[in-house]
Amino acid sequence: MKPNFLQTPIAYLKGVGPNRAETLQTELGIQTYHDLLHLYPNRYLDKTQYYKINQLKDSGADVQIMGKIVHLKTVEQKRGKRLVATFMDDTGEMELVWFRAQKWMRENLRLNEPYVVFGRINRYGSTFSMPHPEMELLKEHQAGLKIAMQPIYPSTEKLSAKGITNRVISKLQQQLLLESKGQFQETVSGAILEELKLFSRADALLNVHFPKNQELLAKARFRLKFEELFYIQLQLISKKIIRKQKIKGFPFEKVGHNFNTFFEKHLPFELTAAQKRVIKEIRADLGSNAQMNRLLQGDVGSGKTIVALMSMLLAIDNGFQACLMAPTEILANQHYNGLKELLGKMEITLELLTGSTKKSERRTIHERLQNGSLHILVGTHAVLEEKVQFHNLGLAIVDEQHRFGVAQRSKLWHKGGSPPGEVGGVSIPPHVLVMTATPIPRTLAMSLYGDLDISVIDELPPGRKPVKTVHRYDSNRLKVFHFIKQEIKKGRQVYIVYPLIQESEAVDYKDLMDGYESISREFPLPDYQISIVHGRMKSQDKDYEMARFVKGETQLMVATTVIEVGVNVPNASVMIIESAERFGLSQLHQLRGRVGRGAEQSYCILMTGSKLSEDARTRLQTMTRTNDGFEIAEVDLRLRGPGDLMGTQQSGLLNLKIADIVKDNQILNTARYYAVNLLKEDPRLEKPENLPIRKQFAKMVKDKAIWGYIS
Ligand code: ADP
Ligand code: MG
């Protein structure tokens, strides 16, 4: 095989040519031999097994059966005629059905002769049928050359229209493998191959396209999945190593006056063990010379805010400023008020900057940031504006990060002003702490954020009563209203939340307003006061309504999901979620986290119509079964796949060709383990036995910084 064999343009492959090359390129993105070789089958038709009719189970399976046609008839129906054959083996009978080419079939099918049929089965009650089976007489079947497992490649309408059928692609793969003579360069080390008993790369490629049986296919797929995940991990981990070695951070060497005073005099409660551990982890990061880039995961109500505050005090103790950003104005306000209260009489200066901060105040804030007299800035995206420059920003904290993109996070890096720690003209970025209440299974998180460090608060403050969650149908609404009234009588407050999905905003808005009206009728003035908050209101009005609820002036809060994140009203003990079937699991869990914050027993009531999809049912059952955010995250991941998880885009884990980060979690862990160890033992991939890895890595890594570090 020539050295650049795999880089050959696909048009040169026998059987392709310029026209097909163009179609392959536009439809499947295939430009080179390499691309074609890495177009893996989506599935395989397994013709290694022969099924008995009494072994058939469900609709949708592709099966191969030996038997005889004992009877043939034409059935007339409103929608047209069909040809039906009764097909028998020694265990039972089933039907073969034709809608097309009935005449030809009728004339050519032979009764009472052994056939091998292959096709997809449908089940109707206890009868199985197979429409348009592939038919082969048993004696021809035995004589012919069998494809054991037939690969089925991804296809598009245009491909088939242009005659590039599955058969054609299969032929092209065959041609390519033939020309290559199977001499594919190995890409993992001999040690790994041996330890994991992996197929060689050549064997894997051959067997993924033309497996002889399930075992060989499984081995081929394992090898290719491992390789794919291994190289992604290798990249992520080396990025992290580089960051730790190359990106300097401000060392916060002392734990000073502010931190200690707060800890001794102002901390309103005992920290949980998890909070203490996380603060320790953060302190260790901040005390080193490297920049901290840490993700703090903690379920709703686990107490992330106090961790944020104490980290900011560390910054201030070391002569730096800090900022805390929240995704909404309501949240920023709440953080501002909360921190102010926590700081009490301590001499820390704190300001709030949001879209609705007045111009004059804004100017003062800008000035005080630049002259360093302002210690902490709390705000929304407004903090990211160009004009906002710090004297020396040492720590930036982002709350509920899924609302912030990576690009925005990186803007924070350049806000430091001209810090005293500047070295050789390179400005040092602030430490970054990202807090999220969207739990992700830990192993997956490590893989997704391979270049971030992760801390987890996995414990709720003591004395919390778990929220009781129930599912109620709309038809039971009166009972639910009755329950709400009882709770309000006890002095509690209630959220009623409506969905707001961007695409159907107008409809959702109407639902909210209709709901508001009926609630106003059911809970009339002056006995009941109702707040309403939704996205179409001005932010002052929102804040006003929210404030009334926070102060306890209103008993009911009717809202869209704007209250989803962070809002803290400990006296609110009931969360009603309308059209709960329309919410995703993590959103339901977030909403539920708004209650159960006080000492009282809290409730979450999921209201739905009577028609529910299977997924919706699973979501509701999961919510009523457990309060554990990590468990919920696992179910969510299974239902939705990882597409919506933050970080998946950047990590490259979404563009996987063969592995699946959810289903192949085990392989992912193995790959990560090997990648970590490899870089530990041979950080620069210099050992001769790691040469294959070094070569492959060089090909893959477009990021010069990483390669620069390795070589
Ligand atoms: P989240 O992690 O959702 O941001 P918060 O920081 O808002 O959680 O904390 C939720 C509530 O728990 C707040 O009222 C906070 O004062 C309280 N809290 C936090 N830590 C503790 C603790 N160790 N003991 C008791 N209450 C705590
Ligand atoms: Mg919070």
C-alpha cells in the first residue's frame, strides 16, 4: 500500500468516477478512500442464523427461515389485492405477503419445495407475516456464495436515486479493501492491543464491513469504538495538562482576614461535609500557580452559593476582585441580596450590574471596578460588555452555566485589566468556577469536560424533608385546588408553572393567561393575592411581582419557566407544574428544586392530560420515584441522548462515527483510563512502543498548542 493510499480522492476508486464521486461527497461527505473506509454500516442483516417459526417474537426483526409454501391465495381488500402464501416449517406456520409483482410471483413460486426466506417480520396477534421476502430455493442457497452478515450503510434518497445503492457501497468497500491488501497502519500500541485483546486495525476494518458472524463483528466494533474514544480522551487530557503547565494563574497564597472572619462570625450554619470538601478543592487550585478552571456540580438546594462566596473571599484576601454572573436578572438580584445579607457588617464592597442598572450607577460601578475599590460585582450578561473592565479580576464565577456559552466564558478571560501578576506581557486570566445544578453522571462529566476539573456537592444540608411528588390528571384539578387552599391556610406559598416553548410561544402565552384567569376565579381577592411573571413583561414589572412573592405578600406565583433556576423562597412549599408532559426531565427536576427549601413538608404536583407518550410516562414515573438528581440525569440521558448536554459539542463526542457515549460508557471509561495512564507514563509519547499512537495523534490534532506540547 502506498503511503498516501488512504488520501486518494474517491473518484479514483474502481467503480466510482467523477459523477459518483460528487454524489458521495455531497450526500455523505466522502472525499477520500479514508472517508469511505470509515463509513461504517448502521446495522447488519444477520444471515448466519436460521430461525424456526415458533421462535419468532416481535415485529421488526430481520430473520431467515427455512420452510415450504403449502398454500397460495389472492386476498381482495378495499385497498387492493395481495398475494398471501402460507409458509410452514416443522414448528408452525406463517404468512408471506406480496403487494407488488403478484402475477410474476404466483407464476414462479413453487409449492412444497424447500425455500430459505429472509425479511422483516410483522406480528398480528399470534400470526407472523413477512412482506416481500427475499426468496431462495434451499438447494440454490446451499450452493451459492453466502454473505453471512450483510452490512447496511447509511443512505439518502438522492444516493438511491443516483443508483448508489447499498449493494454498490458494499462493492466499493470490497474494492477498497482489496486494493489496500488489508495493510492498514496500526494506531494503538502493542501493549494496549494485547491487554485488551483488541483486533488489529486491519482486522477491525475488514470485520466491520464484512463480518462473518456476530462475535467477529462485536470484536471489530469494540476495537473501533475504543480507538475513537481513546483519541478523544487523549486530546482532552493533554489539553488539561497543558493548561495546568502553561496557563499561569494568580496564586492566592493566603487564607486571610475576610475568609476567617466570615467563617468564624457570619456563617449562618454548619457547612456540610461536601461543602467543606469542595471548598478545600477550590482552595488547593487557587493556591497553586495554575489557573483554576473548575466545574462545580451540585443538585438544586445543595448550597453552592456559600461555596461561591467563600471562594470570592479568598480572592479578596489576596488583593483581587471577584465577580459572580447569573443567567437572569431575577437570579442576579437574588444573589446580590443574598450575598449582602450573608456578608452583614463585613467590610466588603458589593454591587449589582444588570441590563436595568441606571446609567449613572453604571458609570460609578465602572469607575469603582477600575480603581479597585469595588470587591465583588454580581450581574448578568451585562458584566461581559466591553466597557466593564476590572482593576484586577482574580476569580470569575458563573452560576447555572448551561445558559452561558463557552465563547462567553472565554470573554471573562480578558477582563483582568493589567493585573500585578502580569508576566512577560502575557496577561494572566482569572480563575474560573462554573456552577451548575444540572447533574451529569460523573464518569460522563469527566469525559465531556476532560479539560475541566470537577467538584461535586453530593449531599443536601441536613433537615431537609424530601419533596413529595405526585402525578395528577387534569380531570382531578378540583382536588388539587382544594389541596392548595389547605396549604395556603397553613401559611404556605404556591408556584403554578406553565410551559413556554419558543416555537409555540403565542399558544403557550394564551395557556398561561387562560390558566391565570381560572386561578384568579378560584382564588379570588381579597383572600388570595396572586403574582404573575412571564417573559413578555418588562423586567421591572417582573421584579416587582417576584419581590411581592418573596416578601410573602402574594400566596400564589403563576409563571412560565423563568423561575426555573435558582430562585429561593423557603416558605413556598407547593410546586404545581402544568402540562408536565411537555417538560424535559432536567427541567422538571429544576422546577421541583424551587420547593423543599424550608422546614415544611413540600409537594410537587405534575399535572397532565390523559394522553401520554411512552417517554412522557417514563419522565413522570422517574420524577415520582426519586429526588436524586444524578439518577434523574441518567434517565434523561437515556431518553434524550447526549445532544442537549452542555459541552458535548466542544468535546467532539457528538461527532462520533461508531461509539455512543451513553451506550458505550464502559468503553469510554476504559479508553479514558488508558489515555490517562499513557500520558502519565509517557507524557511526550517518546517511547518507541508508543510510536503508532504518536503518529496517529499527530494526524488528528489540529490544535497546534497540544502538538507543540507533545513534540
Ligand atoms: P443551590 O446549590 O441550589 O444554589 P443555595 O446555595 O441557594 O443552593 O442553597 C439553598 C439553601 O440552603 C439556602 O437557603 C442556603 O442558605 C441553605 N444552605 C446552604 N448550605 C447549608 C448548610 N450547610 N446548612 C444549612 N443550610 C444551608
Ligand atoms: Mg443556586
